[in-house]
Amino acid sequence: MNEQHTTQAQDLGDETFMSVADLKAYVAQVEAAKASESYAAIEQADQARRVLIEKLMKPIDFTPEKAHAFLERLRLAATRGDTQLLVARFPSEMCTDHGRAINNAEDGWPDTLVGTPRSVYEIWRDKLKPLGYHLNAMVIDWPEGLPGHVGMYIAWNLA
């Protein structure tokens, strides 16, 4: 009977009526393609994350031009009514403890920073803190329940 059904589908000249076996094979091929695309996307995201971490391992060269551009961003944010500005976003792997101290708001959390995030902290500590700015750091996403990215915000109070 199965041969007869397949013959009938072939006689129709299209795949409108495919056998259950053909349908299973098709679904298996689609699932395999999805898994392959998913794996490729995961690999591509992993590679991008590795490149980003490598780039962020270098400290910031805080030139007068960068300082001017940063202060302009602060002014624009304040005129919009904002009270904080995201100044750094980085993978939690950039912390020696993968963001645990930041997540728990421990006093020594800056000691876990390396590279660019450490530079951002030092710039705030040396140049902005004396001017009354605050620095907040927090884990801002939780992929699969684990710390993902950390955000560092310069904050101010105009009231």
C-alpha cells in the first residue's frame, strides 16, 4: 500500500501528497539545517565576543579630544533630562570573578576590573568623582541565568 501511495504522489507531479516517510525525512533535514545554522550563529557570536574581549583588554588612552567628546555626551544626556549615562558595556568575563563582586555590590568590585573597564573606573575615580559624579556598575543581562554583560554608568544628581 505504501508503494501505491508513493506512486500516486509521483503521478500527481508535485509534492502536495508526500508519504509519512518522506515527511519525516523532510522534517529531519529541516531540523538538521536549523541546528547547523544555530551552531554557525553561536560560533560567529563566540568569535565576535573573543575579538571584543581582546580589544577591551587594552587600557583607554584618554586624550583631550576623547575627554571633550565625553563631556559633550554628558551635557546632551543632562539636557534630555537623563541622570545617568552608560559609558561602558562589556562581557562579565572582563572581571576576574566574572561579575560576582559587581552583582553583589561588594566594596572591592573595582579590583576585579581589567583593561578598558579598569581604565573607565580610574578615569571616573581621578577626574569625575572629585567633580561630584557617581559610578554605578551592574550586571545588565543574564543569558541562561548567568551574568552576561556588565554596564558601567556615570550618574549625577541635579536636584
